[in-house]
Amino acid sequence: MMSAPALLLFSVLVIVPLAMTLALTFYRFDPSMGPVAAFDLHNYAEVLGSSYFHTIFARTFGIVALVTLLCVVIGTPEAILSRMGDPWRSIFLLVILAPLLVSVVVRAFGWSMLLNTNGLVNQLFGVFGMGPYKLLYTTFAIVIALVHVMLPFMVISVWTALQRIDPQTENGRALADGVACRHAMAHRVAATGAGHSLGQPDGVRPLRERLRDSRPARRTAPQSGSHDRL
């Protein structure tokens, strides 16, 4: 019952607006009157049957997949490096959380100043005799901005999961890997010594085989009836 106020607040602020939006999708739109309360599937039929919307969906899911991949590739090493000791840990966390401390308007203005025709990026291209390129209002700019916004959340998620790992578990795994490596090396050395024992001196052969070969052979007594037969 302690979570009842939180659930109520969540329902009012999230579930109710989503339910109203879902109901609005079944309304019929009239240019003169706006949305008309009438249960109609025409909107869904238009979205699913129009190539225009298919192109938008394909572009959207492509951007989502690319942004997710970049966040994983960049964010996972950053989360691992953030487990370093002080002061590097504090510096990494500050760099990672810095985008969350800046306003969205300031971030958008900063990227517009960097990616416009006369921005710093095109000026850098001009040093090498390239450009200027149109970078604003392109898929490239959208991906850069989304990675800049979403990367801290990726790093925080991975970093939180890594903090829950017991250090004893990591030490035990490292110890187990070391023991397995030593066993594998011992078997490899034993197999190598056995394989080369026929063509190598006795110093290379295992000690057990040398002791076995140095024992005198046992003589078997002749059977009693063997002389009679002769």
C-alpha cells in the first residue's frame, strides 16, 4: 500500500494520456471540424497501405538501430573505464553526466554552431581542401544528436549493472581461469614429452617412464612339463 500514491501519479501522468492518444487514433479527422468522435479504422489502413509511411518507418527504425549500436559500442567501454580508482573515476563520471547537466536548447544550439555550413566541422574539412558540406537537418546530424543525448543513459545502465557484481566473483573467475590455464599447460607439456620421448634423450622423457624402463625384467620359471616334452 505504500506504493499506491506513486501508482496513482503514474496512472494520471502516463497511462491516461497514452489511453487518450490511442482513442484519438480511431477518430475521423475533418478539416473544418477537426477530430470527429467516430470509431473508424481508416487511419490505420492509410498508414499500413501508404508507401510514404513505409519510408518513414524504415528510416526511423534504421536510425534507432544505428543509435543503439553506437551507444553500445561507445558506452560499454566508458562504463568499464569508469570503474577505475579515483580521481579517474570521478573525471569519467563527470564527462559522462555532463550532457545531462546542459539544457536541451543549449545542446541543440551548440550542435547547430558546429555542423552548419560555416561551423567548426566544415572549417576543419576546409583545412584539408574539402567541403563545405550540408550537415544540418540530415540523418547524420540526427544520429549525432541522439547519441549525445542517449549515451549517458547507456553508460549509467551498464555502470550500475557492473557495480552490482561481487568483487569476489570476479576474483574467483580469474582464479578459475588461472587454474584451468595451468592444467591445460601441464597436459600440453606431458603430451609433448610423451610424443618426443622416442626420438629424444632420456632427460626429456617423463620420470615415471624412465623409472619403469630401468626396472629389471622378471624371469618366469619354466613349466614343469616343458623338459619332458623335449
